[in-house]
Amino acid sequence: MNGETTPEYFLARAFDGGSVAAPLSLPRIPCRAESVTAGTGRRARRSCRRLLPHRSSLGSVLNAFRRAWCALAAAAVLGLLLSAVARVPEQVLKSFGDASQAGSRPVGVLMGADGVLYGTTSGGGIYSSGTVFRVSIDGSRYAVLHAFGGNATDGVTPQAGLVQGGNGMLYGTTSLGGTNKAGIVFKLATDGSGYTAVHTLAEPATASRRQR
């Protein structure tokens, strides 16, 4: 049987030091006979491998069902979240209808460290040159902190929102006004106090001026 393939099933024997013991009846399993040489003796060794049963088709069906169920559950949760977001009503916090007081054409908004919204308008206000305003996140406590154009050197017509510095002050720019009529960089406190022109901008020099 050395080097030859045995029948698909066989009756195994137990080997002990070269002497054959009483045969043992074991479950029949497929095997293959191999010859090995150990020292001066020659023994037959059968390497056997149990045939694995075919994978149950029912298990495959259950796995497919489990994957489909997980996908449906994820889709249902996502649908609920989207539905909840869709039901959030839109709320108008402030209507800039009275340009002479509240300003008009808002151009930016910032949530300050205190949780209040701060912004600018490019028009309106008592000087019709824009404003800095504040409003709570529920739409209450609207107030104009500064109306641009109150004097000849003040900036007018801001075209961007505000930033808040580490000192709590609000900073912004205007596109026009100032001593050079080219805009300013300004700052003010969140209550409207301390308004100051930090820097006055200037028009770029013309080509003729650069040649001089």
C-alpha cells in the first residue's frame, strides 16, 4: 500500500512500536497512504482527512437575510433622522424692513462668545450708510450698535461681516469713507461702546505717482 492510494474508506489499525495491536473500529474517513522511512525500519503512515460536509444552503440564506435586515434597519434610522430635520421650522429672526432704523442689505453675521449674533448691513441706518447690529438667537433684543456715516471721517458701506478678537472686541471693515474715502478698519465692544477707526485705508497709488 506504500505510495498507493487506498480505497476511499478503510478500517484503521493502531501501531505501537512496530507491533500491530488489535484492530480498532473507527468511523470510516477518506485517507491516502504514504511511505516514510524512519531509521532502518520502514513504516506505512496513512494521512487521513475527514471529508467536510457541504455547506448548508440554509445557512447561506440566513446570512443573506441577516445582511438585508441590517441594511433595512440602517435605512430606517437614516429616514427618521432626515424626517426629524425636515420638520424643523424656519424662523425669521429679524426683518430689515425699516432701513432708516435697523439697516438694510445685511452682509454677514457672527456668533459671539456670548452666544449673541452680531452682523453688519451695507445700507440703511439713520445715515443711510450701513450699521453694526446685534440680535439674540431667538430673534429678540435686536439693537443697532453703530450707524456708519455719522461724521466726515467715519467709514461707510461695510461689505463684509465681523470677527471677534481674543479681547472680546468686534472688528470689521468698510468699503468707503474715512479720511481717504477708501474705507476703514474699525472696532467696537459688543454693547456698541468704544467704536474706533483702527486704520484708514487708502486708494492704491497710480502709475504716474509710482514713477515720481
